[in-house]
Amino acid sequence: MNIIIERFNKIKSYIDRQKLVKPTNIIAVSKTFQISHIQPLIDFGHNHFGENKVQEASAKWTQIKNLKKGLKLHMIGKLQSNKAKEAVQIFDYIHSLDSQKLVDILAKTQIDCNKNLKYFIQVNIGNEMQKSGIPVSELDPFYNYCTKEKKLDILGLMVIPPNDKDNKKYFKTISELNNSLALSDLSMGMSADYMDAINFGSTYVRIGSLIFGKRS
């Protein structure tokens, strides 16, 4: 069996054994890898893939998405507003809503493109200057703006915790915030911490190196 499939099955088996209340979707983070490297997992029938650059995603996925209609592409990196139109055309999910300006452009663009994407609001849980995301103190009004004024389909929150080796406390806080907004999904957990994330209700985990190997 292909090594990528073996790694994927190992992760899926671990998640399945946890008997979680909600199913967890594995986003195979394929950024920087060529389609030839990703193809075995596509052929295996996996549908959810993650990219963090619009230009790379368009070049890599446009043709294959036209051939395989079930593929779902997730934008997991920071989205620049000048790339929003191209992003709407290639992606199905955006995990990094982080400003009113971006919301305004995406809302208009998806109407123009006749396409309804699914969104996650990125929360800057540690108030880190170098990270994108909405501060917790501004989350409620931002969520209301996205849903009530702009009618975006917000599935849940997304978080990348501060790198201080205590992710559980951040996962717990985000899970509680997600529940307070009665949101159905939660995007948190990567290769190093997805096991903790799913125990706090994550329904989308973003896993790259554990599936595809180290990036060059």
C-alpha cells in the first residue's frame, strides 16, 4: 500500500476509535506538494484538501476539480482581499475570515460568481501581534455582521493556538466560544495536536506532514 494511504488510514483509525459525538473531517494539507504526490489520496477517495495560497491552489486544482466534482478545497492561510475573487472561484471553504473588509469583498464576489462558500472565523485567541484573526472581545459583533448583514454561511470558528505547549486551554476556550454562538463546526488541530483538538470538539483537523511527509 502507498505510504501516504497508510499514514492517512492510521490517523483516520485513531479518530474513529475515539467514538466522538460528531464526525471529524480530515483536511489533508497539500500546500507545496505537487499533484503527483497528492494523487494517491485523491484516487483513494479522500475529498478534503487544504491550501494556503490562492495562486498555487488555482494552478494545482482547477483541472482536477473539474474532473472530480466531489473534491472540496479549503483555504487555510491568510486571504488577501485582492485575491478574494480568485479564491471564491477555486475554494469551497475559507477558514480565515479575519476582517470586515474581507467579508464585504467575499460576500459580493460569491454573489457575482453564483457560488456559496462555507466559512470559519479565525480567532486570535492569544492576541498575538504576528497572527491574523478576530480578537475574542470583537467576536460577537463580527459574527453578527457576517451572518445577519452579509448572509455568509458561517460553520464555526478556527484557531491556531499560541506556540506555548498548552494548546488544551486554548482548545477549551474556543470550543466554549463556538458553543456560545451555537455553531455546528470547529476548525482546530494540526499534525502535532489534532488528538487534543478532537477531544474538544474539533470537526475539521488540518493535517499535512503526518500524511504527506516533511516539506522540502
